[in-house]
Amino acid sequence: MTARRNVCAAVFAAAFAQAIAAGCGDVTGDVIVRAPAEPSGCASDADCGVETPRCDLDTRSCVRCLTTADCPAAQLCALPANTCIPSCIDGDTCGGDSPICDATFGTCRACAADIECPAEAPRCQSSGACVECLAASDCDPGSDEPFCDLIAGRCVECREDGHCDDVGESCNRVLGECAEPCSEAQTCDFDDPICDLDFGYCVECREDSDCEDDELCRGSDCVELDDEDEGEDDD
């Protein structure tokens, strides 16, 4: 009796499986013959926009560049980021947080130590920029700029009002200079005749036209052109 029940159960299971397969179709066959889905992304440069105009066929993604020829002058294509970055021949073309020219790769990079920085900016800041100072000890205590602006990395005349000796002056912390506070141009004296309303201090100049013909406005001071600058202007 038990054997008969087992036979019936086996027949029923086979019939049930056949019915399921008939309802669903040939699943195995369907998997084998189904074509793979087309990958999404670009197929050519025509699929890409202005900001990322080149199609990388390996990744089917639009990128800024595939070769240096895709980049503007004085830039090269950095791989695998596919990004245009400034190129260089020497340190004169580098600056900011990437002041050092890496001759091996032809790219500007951050400084790694003071020894890589030029004499006019001999200290290597944590940001990678070469700066004038990182501490007050880097500035000449006997000069007109004995204090270090730690944020800007430059030697300045003052960092607080107590650093200013002249009566009526306080420290313009933005410029690092001692100056007379003002609210309108009429309150400024002859030495610093212009009221910089943005800062609220009297200054010598705000633009080149405030200076003599042979001077340029640098910071808030009129600075004389040297012979080299004059030659460049004549060109």
C-alpha cells in the first residue's frame, strides 16, 4: 500500500512540475536566447555636452578629455581622472597652492618642504603654498612689517590696534596696516587721502589711477615701477 502511495506522489509531482513549466514557458531556453542589455552611456562624442565633450568608450562616460590635445593651451589631460590641469615648464607658471613645477610630469604641485620655496616666499604652508612667514620669527623685527599674518602667510605692519604708534590710527587687519579710520573722503589727510569705505580706513590708493603716472596701486599703497616693469609697459 505504501509503495503505491509513493508511486502516486511521484506521478503527481511530475505532472505538477510539467503544468508549471507549461504556464511559465521554457525558462532555461529564454535565458539562453535573450540578448544582453545594451550598456547605458555615450556611444560617441555626439552624445556628450560642452563641459564633458569626449566619450570614453571604455567606460561609456562623457569626460573632459582623453588626451592633452583636448585641453586648452598650457594645460594637459590628467589620467585616469580625464581632467585638464595646468601644465608647466618652470615655477614661473605655477602659483597659489600649487607653486612647484614637477619637471617629471610637467604639472604644478604643492610644496612639500621649505627648501622648495623661493627666497621671496621661503616657507611651505600646510595648504601647499609658499608664503613669506609662518610665525613672527620669520619677519624682521626691525622692519616696518615685523608681525606675521598667519592666515595670509605674510609679514605685516600690525595685527592689532596696540601695534600702531601714531595718534588716531588703528590696525586695518585686512591689509595689516596702521591707518586712520574714516567714514567719508573728507576725513582723510594728505598722506592717505582716500577713504576706503569697504574697510572704513584711509588709504593712499584703491586703483592705479589714484597714483602717479610711474606708479601702480598695490594693496593700498602707490608703488613705483622699476625699470623692468616700465619696459614691459612700453611693449
